[in-house]
Amino acid sequence: MVLPGDDLVDILLVALSTADIALQDGDVLVLAQKIVSKAENRYAYLKDVEPSEEACALAKKCDKDPRHMQLLLNESREVIRARPGVVIVEHELGYVHANAGIDRSNIDSDDDNPRLLLLPKDPDRSAALLKSSLQTRLGVEVNIIINDSAGRAWRNGTLGFALGTAGFEAVENRVGELDIYGRPLEVTEVAVADELAAGASFLMGQGSEALPVVLIRGANLRPSSQGSAGLIRDREKDMFR
């Protein structure tokens, strides 16, 4: 159980040793957002939150705790949709998803002073620090994904997606490459980081599985230091807002 201030690399090294796994250059480690947020002490306690009029109005509309709604507003640029039970926002980091990624699942919490867990402040930076530390301590060049789960505007169910990345192109532009009949691809961009994050999320599970790290080998990724920003669609191109 990860606690604030824990060194995730120390925990990873113990887990790798226990599983008798030696990391190789090009490997991908996918870490659940929860353990990164816990290590970075991204907890918020409801007793410490004073809700604004806007938060109270939103809470009434959505049947939510006003203090929870205040935390959501603090983490968001804009409320996009709201109905009883769910609020869709644009997070301050650019993601469009439910409840600003704030929740209480898999979190030890005191009922007298409930706490919620926020997303990491800068997931790309968190991923880059993990990558750098592993390279220093093990001498291997690995890729990092910090993943979470979210719903989609046109499909039922949640899916894993990349919050932060380090070491590779999160989106591969395949425009100009040839299909199997020799025709050039015209618009194809592949959200590589999200595809890997989704596969890892399936293995991690959403309940009591307690498997917050997944190793992916053989992905043959394109090196990059650009992080995950390319995954976020520009607002003017987002037809679902």
C-alpha cells in the first residue's frame, strides 16, 4: 500500500525482484495513476474544503457533496456537462473526463474525515522522473505510462488511457505510409500510449486486484521526449463539446 512520500522506484525494484523480472531497454512500465497520486500525497480532505456558491449549485444539480464539487472546480478549467451522478469537465491539464479524475475507490479513508484522491499535478513530469531514476539505478532505457480510466462520448464502459508518458511518441503519425494495397494513408494517427494504457488497464482491473504496475515488452516504440500532450485534441476540433 503506497503512502505519501514513498519512493515508487524502490517499490518497483522490490516487485521486479520478487517476480524475477529484469527490465530491458525498450520495455514499457505502466503505472496506475492511484499509486502515483498516493506517493505524491495528492489527497484532499473534505473537512478542509469550504464550498462556494457555484459548488453548492452544481452539487444540487448533480446530487453530490458540495465540498466534492468544490474540489472538482478547483481542478478544472470548465464544466462541460452535468447531470445527477456525473459531471464532465475539462481538467486543468486538458483532459475531458468525469469528475476531474477525483474519486474514493481503493483509498483508505476515515468516515469521520473522508478524503479523496486527485490526479498527479504533472503526470508527464512524474513519468519522466520515474524513467530517469530507473535509468540511473538499473542502466536501462525504459518507457513510462501513467494510466487512468475514463468513459468515452460515443461508447459505453470505461477504458484505460494515458495521463502521462515518458520516452516515446504518444501519438504516431502514419500519414504517407502505405496500406497493404500500396495506397498512402491520409489521416491515420495512432494513439499508441492510449492503446498500451488500455491493455494494461485490463490486466490491472478496477476492483480489488491490487496490480497497479504492468510490464509491456516488444512494443517497438518511437523514441521521443515530448510527453503526452499530443493525445489531447484541440478544443476547436472537438465535435463532442
